[in-house]
Amino acid sequence: MLRKMGTALIAFLNPDIPPEKTLDLRPPSVTPLAGPVHILGGGGLDVEEAIQWMIHQVRGSTSYSTKVNVVVLRTSGSDDYNRLIYNMQGVKYVETLVISNRQDANKSEIIEKVRNADVIFFAGGDQCEYIRNWKNTKLEATIKSVYAKGGGIGGTSAGAMIQSDYVYDACASSQEGIETREALEDPYRDITFTYNFFPWSHLTGTIVDTHFDRRKRMGRIMAFIARQIQDGVSKSVLGIAISEETSVTVDKFGMAKVMGRGAAYFVLGDHPPEICKPRTPLTYYDYKIWRVPRGDTFNLRNLPTRGYYLRSVKRGRFDSDPY
């Protein structure tokens, strides 16, 4: 059932959830929360195990009696997460807010609901819409306050990509976005980035990409990494590339773990590219790549010094299979 406030569609409430649960907006009783933690979903079917992990991490225990408030944020779509999340352990209430313009991203009634959340989950969609409608609003500041009090911040697809330090925003490209072939042929054409959106401490210096295996996006994230170094944003950049039906969880100590069906790839560029300029194919030697299968971990605070393989791009082509 939909409720309207202004021009935004907000408060998608599952009719099967008792009203006294969904409308319980009292501040959380866990003080402090046990995070902050993250999940980064690769798109496709959600990894329920990862969402449940985030809820338990924020509570501090799988057996703790206190339950948490969950808010799902999106710029379009429905309330299809409500039933899934409400049925998980440790959830007091869940509500979906569809916030599709900057006016609603500054409304006091919306901000109050987000402020009282312990866990926030960004649905998939279009990362450009998230940035255009939420950046530099009260909503953005309030999401940061949930992180600061030890909450959980998760998301999938575009909702994972906006959590990295450097965000490929897709604002200059078509609805389908830029893929590997175009990015390697010209790492500047229709490729733009957003900075200073969500500065999560364990994701400093990262750029996240999703739908990775199905859409063969290794060359795309390599181009994104090269751009940050060439443009002087950073001397070293770590790409976090996540397969569909797969999630990367990040605990409060910066330890990442892969859950779900597939693998995640951690791609490091730690030196300047040989050739990275407009209208010219990319040449960049010796990316370090760690392929981390489900169940394995990766330390984001202290990158491992072994376990990687090297791959290069020369004149827009891989030297060998990068996967």
C-alpha cells in the first residue's frame, strides 16, 4: 500500500506487518550500536545471509534480545524488501522510503525516520539518481549519522556503488552505462565520477563495481582505477568488483568477507598508468588482482602482500584472461 508525501513516494509498508511494528519510530534501545558495518551487493538476487549478518553485527550478537530498526532507501521502485527483512531475526520494524527529489530529501518527517534507523539499505537502480537527488541534502547528513553511531549501511548494485570513495556515477553515459570495450578504448569518453558522497572509513581509496562476472566488467574497473591516478585523485586505488548474487561484507575492523554464489575481485592500481588520456586506448601494466571466492576474507585495512596475480592492458587489450 502506498502513501504519498509531496511528490515523493514514501513509506511503502507491507500490509502483512502489524501497524504497531512498522510505525514504531522510537529511538533504538541499543546504545551504542555495535558497528559500523557494510554490505556491498553485486546485484541480481540478494544474498539474504549478508543482510542478516549486518543486522546481527549491529545488534552485537545473534542471541541479543534487542531488535533494530531498518530503513530501505531508493529513488524508485516498490516495497519488496519489507517482507524479506521483517522476517529476519532481530528486526523491530522495517520501512521503505522512496525519495526521488531533493525537496523530499530535506523533509523533516523523512529525516526523522532515517535518523531513528539502526540499519540502512540502498536498493539497486541508477547511481546518478541517488547522487543528483541526495548529495548535499539533510538526508545525506542523516545517513552519515547512522554510520557514526555504529549502524549498518548496506546496498546492492547502484546501492553498493555509491558507497565507495570514488563513485562511477554514470551521469554522462546512456542508461546502460559504459562497459569494458568502450572504457578501454577511451577511458575518458562519457565516464564521470562523484567524490565526497559517503566517506566510510574502511572504503577510503576504493571504487566499487557490480554485476561483475555476468557483464565482464574487469576492463571497466581497470579504466576507472587508471583515471583516479592519472587525474591526481589518488596515487593508489583499490577496486572492489562483485559478482551477481554475491555480497562483500565489511566488519567494523575493515575485514571483508565474500558471501553468496560467486567471487569478488580486489583490483589494485598502485602506480601511474603508462597511457591514460582522452580518445586513446588505455595502456596500464601490472594491476594486482586478488580473486576471493565465497567464504574467504580480505583485509581492507592491511592489504595482503601475496595471493595476487598480475594483469596488464596494452592499447586497450588485456595481455591475458584477467579473470
